[in-house]
Amino acid sequence: MDEQDGPADGQDRLAQRFETCRSHLRAVAYRLLGSLSEADDAVQEAWLRLSRTDADSIENLPGWLHTVVSRLCLDMLRSRSSRREEPLEQQMNHRASAGGEAEDRSDPEEAAVMAESVGRALLVVLDTLTPAERIAFVLHDTFAVPFDQIAPVVDRSPATTKKLASRARHKVRGTPSVSPADLARQRRVVEAFLAAARDGDMEGLLAVLAPDVVRRADRAAVPPGIATIAHGAHTVAEQTVVLRRRAEFAEPALVNGAVGVVVAPRGRLLFALTFTVEDEKITQYEVIAASSRLELLDLAVLTT
């Protein structure tokens, strides 16, 4: 620091250096956490820690901040996992004392854009990983961080960290239960169904629904007054158009080894759809909404 500079000048320059890293740190934290407000919390905490540190002793400020944010995210993921294991009453008390869900503090439109940019299916699948797997996979596969730099973050050896990322990669990609040709056929039909659903296109829906198609849904997945079972292409198409807004948050995914759909506003799984496709037509599909059933699904990302 220049002798003529006071503490305030040094702090201002440090803040400017931090701001040059903020957008990258936010992107890292969002992919690690899947929550925009939690990502902002992690980045802000990194700034607070930096402001209390002798910055002149930090040789690589971006690297230091990257490590701090990653460790903060790991702690937050572990805390989140612990809360999921608490009885429901304790979870509700925790949310009440925290003022509700952290994600509620984020701007809905910005959160939707962030989820879209990363991929809703990926965010859903990342939530199925252990905290250490998620950190290792995201940092290495998304941001090309070497394993020897990730290892201290997750408190593992570089070799074990590499195994964590490999295990996570396998979970993210999944294992199709059908041939590549069948997978491509299913995907083509399901994507056409989704496109028509988003547009409220009755003709497009009828083009991919078998005449005797059956749609089943958990009670939580349909509004009052709509039956949980619907028969026939016209009935199913009409109800799909009524619920078209949900399609805005839908994305194809691998569900139990076949092409399905996840409906995930802000990357948070709300519903999952499974399909039976025969002769380029959907003969039946199911909308799964019960948390006990969603937890049993094997979800993965459809690779291009």
C-alpha cells in the first residue's frame, strides 16, 4: 500500500478487485447450490471474510476467493442435507426461524433465467448428489478446476476427489434402459409433446398422442375438478392446454432409464413425467408429484 493511502483507500481498492470477481463467483456458487439467494449469501460472506483478512498476504486473490466460496457452498450443502434428515416438525421450525425458504428472497425472473441457463434437469440431478460429489463434479467438469485444487475444499486426496467427480458424472449421465435408437425416438416424440404443450397447440398435441392415450396423475399434480385419470387424445390434449404454464418449467430428462420430463421451477423438482411411446405416439404417461415417489426415481440428464 502507498504510504499516502489511508485504510479507507486500501479498502476501496480491495472492494474494486473483489467486484471484478463477483460475477464469476456468483456463477460458481449458483451451480454448486442451485439457489440464487444462497449463492449471493455465499459470495457476500466471501467478501466479509476478505475484508477481515490481510489481502496483501494473498498471492492469488481470484484463486483464494474461489476456494473460500467453494468451501462456504460445501458447508451450506451439508447443512441442507442435515435438515432433510430432520423430522418434518423440526424442518418447519427451522424454516420459520429463518424467515421462510432462502430461495424466496431472490428475484423470480432472474432465478428463472439462471435456471434456464444452467438447465433445469441438471439442477435437479445435482440435488441428488452428495455435497462432496457435487463440489468435485461442478468445479472440475464445469469450471475445469484441477483435482489437486479441489481436494483441500472437500478434504480428500486428489485421487479420491477424482473418484468423487467420476461417481457424480456417472449419476448425472445415467444409464439408459433402452437402445440408442429407441432413446432418440422417445426423445423426438416427448420434445414434440412439450413444444406443443408450451404453445397450447391442440393439433400438435393430437399429432403425438395415440387416440386411446391414458394420462394418470398423482392428486397433488392436478387442480381440483380435474380427474387424476384421463382417457382419449382429445381429453388429454385439452387438459394439457389448460395446464400449459407448467410446460414453461419442463425439460426432458432421463427418468428410470427412459426419456421423461422434469418440471422444475427455478431448478426445484415439482413433478416428473414418465411416458410410454409406441409407433411414434404417446400411448400413456404419468405425472408424479408425491414426494415419496419422486425420491424413488432414477433421474439423469439427457446427453446431446
